[in-house]
Amino acid sequence: MPGFFISDDPPIHLIMGFIDEAKFYVKAGDGGNGCISFRREKFVPKGGPNGGDGGKGGDVYLVADRNLHSLIDFRFRSHFKAEPGLGGQGSDKHGRGGKDCIIRVPLGSVIRDAETGTVLVDLVQPEQSYRVAAGGKGGLGNARFATSTNRAPRRATPGRPGEEFWLIIELKLLADVGLIGLPNAGKSTLLSKLSAANPKIASYPFTTLEPQLGVLHCPYTEPCIIADIPGLIEGAHQGAGLGHQFLRHIERTSILLHLIDAANPDDQPLRDYQILADELAAYNQELLARAHLIVLTKIDLIDDQQLTQVKELFATAGLEVLAISAETGVGLAELRAMIGSLLEATRKKEAHDLPG
């Protein structure tokens, strides 16, 4: 069984139990040594060499597991080792190969070399595996070196060491739809209405401190995963608030829902949208071109005249909006239909863009 060690100070990013980045060490098994042995039996005075080869060291594999949603396990274990191969023995007995070490990680895990920063693999398919460290080859026994001129070789080779690395694993949640908005924009409430998820809902900012996932059932299309991304604030791309620790999760979504609190006074709703757009552009310019909807929330807190003024505010800026109230259910059916339509178009485009 692979051994492991607990690091004194595991280098991880931890927020209220949700870990989205961690550093860990992997060591493949060393190969077993070759054996020097000679056949010694009665009436066989010159039996010759019979030293066996050493076994190959175990490999270290990363496997994507759809049932994992956090890197919390890396908080308690940061060293992973595969089993070394056993040494060869006499009578031409080869050593057993070491057992592989399997590390299960969430879907959406990006693995980088900690020293160079090079991306090694992006695990996005269930049960997708990647050999991250190869076990060392076993050494050769002296039986391998027998020749017509050297019938009693006293030579064997040692097993080769297995590969070892420090790696960084970064989790980017896989979701079809991402809910983004400033704190208290109503993301958690909307998620609870669109799916069976039960996120924490309260009237103070930063209620959600870790991404929440739910399954959204859209009409005329397959169900999709919807993610509530913790509230962003101005300067998030530089680390302000919950910062870029959760901006990375937006990169995986196909559709973005910009949730804007319509109950804010004056032109604040439009300014809120501009803050979101600026933060997305500063983090990754490509996010601006992603399919999106601008959703005005909490319309149950304002009258029809105020709602009309807010819609005109966005129309003046050339932006289309959809007004909803997650509390009363107004506009939710239309929102589901629009998400389903956008999702279907996005999936067709992605299928069309696939090579071959």
C-alpha cells in the first residue's frame, strides 16, 4: 500500500472548507535491484548464473472523479508514494512490480509542475487518467549478462529511481451556467428556485463563501449544472474580496447570468453591471464574448414605474435585460426557457467546432 506523510504546513488555499488550489508531492516507486546468484545443485558443478531481474516500481496516476467537488483531502495528505518494485532472487525469480498509487481528483482539475508552472494535464472527463510519475525500471540480474565467453558473470544492475515531483492542483468547477453578481444580488435565492440546491441565504453580504452547484431542468433540452459563484466586488481580479480565487471557476461555464439588484436607487444597477463587466474583462478578456444574460432581480421590491426606469437605463446603454423575482417566481419560467435556448445553441456550436 502506498505510504504517505503529512506535511507540517500544506500549501493550500482554504476558504470555509472549500479548497480550490493545493500543492502536493508525488513519488513513483523505485525499481527493484537485480540479483547475483548461481545455480548450485548436487551433480551440477557448473550450473551457471540464475539471478532474476528486479520488479518495476509503481506509477502514480491521477484519475478524475465526478463525485469529488473540492480539494479538501489535500489539506490532510500532501505526499503520495507508489510502492517500490521488489528485488530479484535466485532460481531466475524476478521481483514483483510495485503497486500503483491512484490519486482521485475532482473533474475540472488542472495539474501544473510546481517548479516550472507548466500545465501537465486538464482533467475534464469522468475517469480520465493521467500518469503523472513513472515508476523506475527494475535492475537486471546476472543471468542477463551470461555470454559464451563470460559464463559466470558477477554483475547485476540496480533498479532505477522512480520519478518525483512537487505539483500544483487547481480546481475549476465544471458548470454549464454560472451565476455572477455583486454581494446580495440574489444569486443563492435564484439557485434555490432553479434547482434543488439548498445554499445559505441571508440579508448580509458574502453569505456564500464557496461555490454552490445545482441541477437546472430546462424545457426541451438536457438538464445542466448551474453554479452560484461567490459575490464579486470591484478589484476582484486583483484579489479584493473573494478575488480571483473564485473568478477561475467562471472560466469553465458556457453561459453567464449577470444578476443585478434592480432595487438599488438611481443608476446604481447599471453601474453594478459595469463593475462586473470590468472585473471579467480584467481577469480574462474572452469572458466578455461568452453567451450571457443580464437578469434584473428583486423586482418585487420596486413598483412598475421604477422597473420601467431601470429597463430604460439599460436600453439606453444598448443592453437587453430580463426582470425576475426569485421570491415570488415572476419571470422564472421565461428565464428557464431562455437559458435552455442559449444552452442548446452553445452545445450545437461546440459540437460543430469539434475537429473531425
